[in-house]
Amino acid sequence: MTQPSSSGPSSGPGPRVLVVEGALRDNGGLRVSLDLARRWQDLGARVRFLVLENVEPDGPMLEPDPRLDTRWGSAQVRRFRSAAPRVLVNVLRHVRRADVVVSGSEVGYGLLLGWLAARATGTPFVVLVQSSLPRAVAAWTPARLRPALTAVHRRVDAAVCVSPGLVDDVLEVGLPADRVHVADVGIDVDARLAAVAAQGGPVRSTSGRTRLVAAGRLTAQKGFDVLLDALALVVAAGGDVELVLVGAGEEDERLRAQAERLGLGGRVDFAGHVGDLQALLAGADLFVLSSRYEGNGSLVLLEALAHGTPVVAADCPTGPRHVLRDGEVGDLVPVEDPQALADAVLAFCRDPAPLRRKARLGPARARDFDQQRAAVQIARLLAELTRR
């Protein structure tokens, strides 16, 4: 395993970098790859962003970034399956014009088609590993495609893990250690702080209750069902709390039904997607991460730390322990343990001082995950691959 150099790309014209994504679904992984692509471009690379599906996905999507040369796998607005032959031809055409190809995700058709086209043209191929490989493959990939994904994972020219905790998964599939790299991706702390000011300052509870905030796509991965069970235990023990749950996804109806069944209807705000997330995080009494697994510990966890908000997080694979520095910056609880999570919330409600002391370390810890440094490290790796 190696750490890409942070000394910056070499002088001269930058490489032609093709970033391949399946669709513009609004999620943390896509936001990371878009942000890195913009930064690579600022560093001198000639970046093209190729999106296979030219169709609005189910659920929220991100608009194409006007600062990037964004292309579509198919000129026709249709799902990937119906446009696959044309998409494959277009991927090959774009790869022929690239010096290096980067898959923004460790799963999906973008990874498979990008790798096939790169192999056909002899172009170096890099994958950003943003989540636990076995869990991501099981959650997001049809069974028939899993062997093909594993074959690609062990043959890429480089895998860049966004957190050290992801390395073992990559090594386990058989990729040689000298092709595995780590770049701790992060957030633009100053931009997050500025967003709060632009949104009129922190958004705080007006009910007098201790406000918990959680955020993420409403999927099984995020463990919001565990959080609701824990919230019910807190209320039963006398905790006067409320929860703002930010996000949308396929678990929405089931989670709403669970909240009603637990008698939490008046205490849980299913806020959906919001424009003032940073203000909500800054105004929260406590941020809670209940995930079953993560990539770099969830970017929203770093955002909460940036605002100095106290944090309780499930000690899930692969990042919260790394981000919270073994519990120095926030409290860690076992995964999928509603009682342990409830106990941590109750402890905060009864005496918030210990966790608030930890939270004062949060802004400095968030700055340890410097996104520009990560972009430079990866840009250096891409430049090295094109010279081999």
C-alpha cells in the first residue's frame, strides 16, 4: 500500500482524465468524484466527466457542473439498459481520447464499461474506492455481475481508497499492494462555515427539546431504523428529545411507519432534502451517525465536526473510528445496538459537558481531512500512471 505524493503534479500540460459515472444521483460518492474532478482541472488536468445514463434518476439528482466538460453515454434520454449498445460505443470513443480513466465508484456499469474500454485501448484505469467493497457489491450489484466486478477490482492499475479502513477489502480481492493507495478525502471547512452565515446562522430547536440531527440517504446502510429504536428507548427513559432526519430514499415509507408504531410521530421530522443542512448541523445539540457501514466515515460526520457539534457515531466499518480518533473527538457506540446508542444519547441529555469538550476539537479534526491535499495526491498518481 502506498500514499500518493502530495508535492503536486509535474509541470507541463496535464493528462487527459476521463471520469466515468453511472448517473448523476445525488449521493456522497458522486459529490466526492465531482469535487475531485474540478480540483484536478484546476491543477492543470484536462478533465472530461462521462455519465452513462442520460435520464433523471429515481430520487434527487445533481445538475451537471458547468465548470466541467460533461458528456452523456447516450444522446437519447433513456435508461442505460435500453441504450447500452450506443453507450458502449461512446465509452470506447471517449476512452480512446483519454490518458487515464477514473471510475468514481467501486460498483456499477461505469466501472465495468470503463475498465473494458480502458483494457481495449491500453489506457490506465483507476477506481476510487469510497465504500467497503463486499458490502457495496452486495448492496448495489445484481448477483450475476458480482464475479465480473471482483475480476475488475483485482486487475485495475490503481485503487485509491478514501479512508485507510478500506484498504484491507481491496487487498483481499487480490489487487497487489503496490497498486493500493490512500487519500483521505474531506470537505471544504471554510465553505461549510460560510454556508451557515449565508443561510442566516444556525437553525436551532424552538421546542425546548434536545435536538438530534441525522442525515443521509434513507437506505438500510444508514441504520436509521436502529436510530428510531434508540430514540424510543430514550423517550421511554425520560429523555426529552426530537430528531430531524435529513434525506430521501427507498426506506422512507418504512421508516415513517416505524416512527408511528413507536409513538414518535411528534418527535421525528422527516425533512427530506433541505437547502440549509449546514445550518441544521451547526444548530443541532447532537449529531448522530447510525450507519451499518461507511466509506471515510461519512462526509456529513466531518461537516458536523466542522461546526463544533457534539457527535455520537456507530463504530461501523470503515471510517468513524478513524475520523473521531478512537473516540477522542466524539463518542463511539457498537453497530446495530439501539440500547447502546440510547445510553449515549441519554448520557448527553443528562450531562452534555463531556461530549461538548470533545466537540471543541471537531473543527481542527475536520481540517485534517484536507480535500485539496487529497486532490493533489491523486492528481500526482494519475500523472505517474500516464508516464509509465
